[in-house]
Amino acid sequence: MKKPCQALSTLFLMLLLTPSVSAADYRGAFQYDANMAWLKAGELSLEMFRTGASYEVLGEFQTSRAMSNYYTWNGVFAASGRWEGAGPVTRAYMSRTTSKDDDLKIVLNYENSARLLDGPDSSFEDIEKPSGVDLISALFFTPSCFEGGEVHDGEDTYQLTLRASRTKDLRGGQGYYQGPAMDCDYNIRDHKDRKRRVVVSLAEVGDTTMAVQVRAKIPVLPDAVFRLRMPATVSAVAVPVAAAGMR
């Protein structure tokens, strides 16, 4: 039997992925491999659905067995919102994550509020709702370089600043996206004023522009790189969103 906190997060996920309409105009399923130098760090799975001005994203990250000797972070997350001219704007967000010590964290963002459970033996508490677009929607599905502003991970707000953009011919390697791409070079600053640099390579995949590679530059350590496996699964055929997201 699921613990109450897990049952609540599952219920929220189901509500989040049950839109007011029953079919999607667009569906994409994307698989990314995460690497740090020669070590495979994990796998990121993303599904995105769009119906008119509404969108939903469902994702999961799993740390690889090789990486788990050093670090483990696994989680599922979901976002829903509306699609505007410049891209997605988050309405609601949920994440449920566990770390190497089996620490459980659940974050729930509603329209005007947010709640956090930090630890399996803790209780949900109200927190200040973070501002901006969630990081996954902003970095992976914004159809052009994000012009800057606030983004969040469900709990904390970050300042994202576009440093530069440039076109290139991306050579992602066998089995990954290769072809023309737009590099969006960002600075990210967190609430503790720590800065990171992230380079997102955007390209057209199945009639939509999205991230085909994301490179996070980590001080001292090798870059963390997410690369999109090809071929991706993209469909414009109507798909029941709730069923597709929860299968």
C-alpha cells in the first residue's frame, strides 16, 4: 500500500495530466542519455502533449548503475500550462524525487500556492510559490532561445540570462541527433547567488523545435551532457492524454 504522501503525489499527477479536452493535437516521446565524460550518468525520458493552447509534460530521470556508486538521484515530474507565442508558461508542477540515502522529496505547485514534503516521515508544509516557467519546459521545449527571466524547479526560483546564441552543425554521435542547431548559452543564478552555465542546442524534431542537447558546465567536474536519442517518437494523431501519460 502506498504511503499517504505517495498517494497524494500520484493523485496530483493524475489531476495534472487530465486536461479539459480528451485528445492531444501533438504528442512527442523523447529519450535522452546523460553522460559525464566517459561515464553514463543516467537516462531522462520526456513526453510532451499539446492540445490547442494547453500543454502537458511528463518526465522521469533514472541514475545509471555505474553512477550510483557515487551519486543517486531518481525522480518523476510533471508540468502543465498554456502555450503562448514565446513558448510554454507553467500553470502547475509536481516532482517526486529520491536520493542515494532514499530521502524522499515531493513538491506540488498549484495555480496560486505550493507545498513541500521533505522526507518520508515529514508532513507537507506550505512554501512560497516559485516564479517563472519550470526548468524543463523552459530549457527543453521553448521553441527559440529563452530570452531570460525567472525559472524554477518547483521549490526554488532561478535567474536565467541568455549570454549568446549561435547556429552550428551539431554532431551528436551515432544514434543521437545530428544536423543544424541553434546554441543558446545561458547563465543560471540560484537563490544563494551561485552561478552555473548551461548551453542548450535547439533543433527541429518532427515539426517542433526543442532541445536536442543540453550541456551543464559544473565547476571542477566534467560537463553533464544530455543527448537526444534518434529517432524520436512524434505524432500529430489525436492521443488520449491522461492514458498516454499514465501508462
